[in-house]
Amino acid sequence: MQAVRQRINELAAKAKSDAGLTEAETKERAELRQEFLANFKKAFQSQVEMMQVFDKEGNEVTPDKVRKIQREKGLRDN
């Protein structure tokens, strides 16, 4: 993902320059952005699915939707 981000930044810098982007580079940038966004969403979803939420008294208050996903993935027994 680091390489994708670096290439996106290179293309962004070139787009801001006087040279601008070629049509191929514009297409490449769009594809890289989609790839980066898909990877970001996947990582964020994984983090949310792994979370547990506790209130001030120490009681677990993890949302039912997250608990259900955790059970389906075998991450939770209860």
C-alpha cells in the first residue's frame, strides 16, 4: 500500500506542475486511487470487526451487529 500511495503522490505532484498528466497517467491515477480506497476500506472494516466497547463500569457494550460478525468469524464465543 505504501508503493501505491507513493505513486499517487508522484502523479499528484506532476499534475500540479506545468507538464501535467498524460491521458495514461490520468487513468493510472484513477486506478491507483480505487485500489488505495479498497485497501483502506478493508483495513478499516477489519479494525471495526475486531473492536470491543466497554462503558465506564467495565460492562461490554459492543454493538450487536459487531458481535454478530465476530461470532460468524469465530472471534467470539458468546
